[in-house]
Amino acid sequence: MEKFKTPPDSPPITVIDPDDQPMWSSTRTVAPTPSSAIIQRPISDNFRIKGTHMQMIRDNQFDVRIRSDPHRQVADFLEISNLFQYGENQEKAVMLRTFPFSLCEEAKIWLNELNEGTFTLWNEMREAFISRYFSLAKFKRLLNDIRNFYQLGNETLVEAWLRLKEMLRACYGHGLTKGTIVHIFFHGLYGPIQGILDAGGIFLYNTLNEAF
């Protein structure tokens, strides 16, 4: 049998090693950029966010470490938002668009990792944000700290009271009555301080308003 021979006019056969090809090939499939977790509500065509508004939001960003109170963050955000008017019935749409800029670092990562189209309303985003950073475990821990309140060794009566008030402010929805708060505070004081409060008559026999 006659052996096959490459015709003399044929070009040489070149075998290309795949590892010698550019790692970024023009045929590479690029994944689409993930869409936002927020479905924006329609607004008027002439809508423009004021630069001062955006700067104030960015100056008060929530980063979980330095600013870690989600309720305070939302309250500050709303306070800033109320300074600017964008037309009738557009406030919620504006807040939905601008709130992501009030988040940074871990909080911004949390928002970006949510499923596409998670939020269509401002209140949905507000509730999800607060639930994420004011968990039930955190609430129980803060409430337990309040119930076990005691006066520190270097605290005056006034300083102890102000500290308890701050603990109550940070524990949103604690549900403690005025009477319960008075009892927690009084029984958390040192004996001599309780004696001072009892000097004008037994302190806990006062009305709640008198005690406050």
C-alpha cells in the first residue's frame, strides 16, 4: 500500500497549545452585572437629587462599627430627607433611591448581596435593614442589661440615671412601664444612695411622677 504523503505545496500543520493562548480570550463569556436589590419607583422626568442632600447622606454613613444603631441611622436619614422637597408624592421614591448611599462597608455589602428585586417600597427596605442590624438576640441582650442595671462605683446618682436612660433609648420597643423602670433603677443603686432618696420618706411610696 502506498504511504500517504503531504503534498509538497501544502503548508505545515501547526499544533497550538491551549496554554499558549491569552487567558482573556475574545470568545470568553462575561457574566452579566448583578441587578440591584431595589426596584426603583417611577418619578418625574425632571427629577434631580440635590448635591447638598447627597453630601449630607454620605457624611452620616452606617458602617456597623462606628455607627451601629440602625434605628438611629434611619432617624437621621429621615431627618436629612425632610429638609429637601422633590414634589408631591415622591418622598418615598427619593428615599428608596438615596438610602443605599447612607450605607458603607459591611452594611453596603449586605445590601448588594440581597436578591434582585427584593425591595419595591421604602418601608420594606427600612424593616429589612433594622431587622438585620437590630436582631432579636441583640434586643434580648440589651433588655437583660437593663433588668440587671446597677450603679457603677464611680457614678453619681445623676450619672447612673442618665446611663439607664441611654440604655432604655437604645433598646427600642423594650415595653417597660414607668413603674418597672423606677424599681429597676432604685434597686440598682448603692444602699447609701437609696438612703438619700428615702430621706424625705420611703422613695417607692411616691407616685411615679414624683419618683421621676
